[in-house]
Amino acid sequence: MTQITLPTLPTDPEIHAMAGVLTRRYGERACEVAHHFKLEHATMGDDTRAALWSHVCDRLAQSVPSPTLS
């Protein structure tokens, strides 16, 4: 497949917004959804978008509170 080139790469605030949309729509499963998009783009050979979805996954992982023992 042809590599897709984005005119400009999304900024950190835009990646944060993408993570926010997924969180509102999918709640705790938002990271799974972002990971799915990442794998889909990687399968199609679109490494640029796969990397962007990886950044969204990272952002979501940072925003998930750590489990507590209590």
C-alpha cells in the first residue's frame, strides 16, 4: 500500500483531544480502540497514522489512574 503523508502532523493538543474523544465515547476501553486503529493502519502500511495512534495510546495510558491496593 502507498504510504500516506499527512500535510501536517497533529500537535500534542490535537492528540490530547483525540484521546479525550475516545475516552468520552468508549470509557475504559478507549485505549483498546486506539490500539485497534494503530494496528489497522500498520496493517495497511500507513506507518505515519499508525505512529499517531500509538501516541494517542500513550496519552490514554498516562491518563489512566494506577490501581490502588485499598
